[in-house]
Amino acid sequence: MLKSSSRFVATATSGVITLRQKLDHETKDFYNITIAARDLGSPALSGYTSLLVTVSDVDDNAPVFHEDKYAASLLENATAGTFVAQVNATDMDADEAHKTVYYSIDGGNYERKFVIGELNGTVYLNWSGDGLDREKVPEYTLTVAAISRVNNTEQKSTVLVSTEGVIS
Ligand SMILES: [Ca+2]
Ligand SMILES: [Ca+2]
């Protein structure tokens, strides 16, 4: 017979303890379960023991972006290396390998004018050809992804980059 936890259940006569509800390391990572054994005597005599259960972490959470949308504005004479935007996502998992977030640009990166820091989420300008041209591309809509790599779960967000003309 079990006391103090309903997530675990014991079979009355065999002493086999089974799980009847899903565990989550981020909610509760340790259980101390008291198990009672009772005989059928009158009066019944009981003995108690403890079962200590440690719940280890798995990569069950995907990163979550702090914003659904980010916006940035650049002068069209901005040069390679110019800061564009900082995106951030947080992963609820506990283990370092499970909570490390990797960033990538998944779409909208016309002529590969933008790069993102894989680990820091910093978006900046980077190209080797022509600079920005407001008349040609007034606005970029970048799709950025935050990825948790063990289970490869990801979430996406958008960075809207508008280009401002320079009076020359
Ligand atoms: Ca994760
Ligand atoms: Ca987890």
C-alpha cells in the first residue's frame, strides 16, 4: 500500500510498484514514497519502508521565443557586420544539453544578406556583393528558428527588417 503519492501504484499482494501518471523532471524531480506492508492479523501489524525515485531530465521542451515578431530598421548604406536584431528563446529543460538553444535563419534571407549567431541569436548584416538597395528590396521578412537539438524540437519567429533611404 502506498502513501504520499498518487503517481505510483502498488499491487496489493505482489509488491510491484507501477507508474500511473506521466512524470516531468521540470515539475518534480524526486519522490519519496512510503510503502506500507500489512498482514491480515487482528489487530493488523504493519511495516514501512521508503522508495526514493529520482526523475532524470529528458529533452521534452522546445525553445520558446520571447517575442513572436522582431522588427529592425536599417539605413540602406549600412555596412557588413552591422547589428540588425537580437532574438532570444528560452528552453525549460534542466540538463545543459537539453536546454541549449541553437538559432538559424530558415527563410526570407534574400541574397543571404543576413547571418545569425548560432548560439547568441544576434542577427547582423553580412554580404560580399552589393549592399542594401531600398528601391530593390525595401523590406525583408526573416524566419528565424530556435532549435533544441537532442529531440530536434524547434519554434519559429519573424524578424521584419525595413530599409531606410539615405539622403545623399
Ligand atoms: Ca529542450
Ligand atoms: Ca525536460
